[in-house]
Amino acid sequence: MSTTVTAKGQVTIPKAVRNLLGIVPGSQIEFERADDGNVIIKRADGKKPTGRFAKFRGHAGPGMNTDELMNTDELMNLLRGDD
């Protein structure tokens, strides 16, 4: 994976790397030089990257029950996304 440095010294971080590190607009990142001379990019907040589905984990709380629905038509409209 490679990228081009602009005249201002800016680069675009490839999407795969942003996704891997969980970098979003406004994220702070750090560059660190390793003993072997390579440069390491990491999140400045120290948070470890999470999996793609981590934000979806958890409990949404109590859901609807069938007693709350007036009739079958209302249920079908809800399932279809009709207003």
C-alpha cells in the first residue's frame, strides 16, 4: 500500500489502515520511530482498535411486545417500514 506526499507534506491514510486503527475524522494519531528505523502510526488516545462489529454489541433494552400493537395491519406496516 502506498500513497503520495503532497507539496504541503500531507498524505492520505489508506482506508484499510483507517479502518484497522479505527481512525475517523478528528482522530489524533502519533508517529513513532521503531528501533529498526521503521515508523509506526498509532492512535494518540491509546485506545486499541476494535472489530468492525464492536459498536453493535450490547443490549438495546426492552423491545416491543405484541400487546402494544393494535392490529395485524399496524404490525405489517412496521415491518415494511411504511408510515
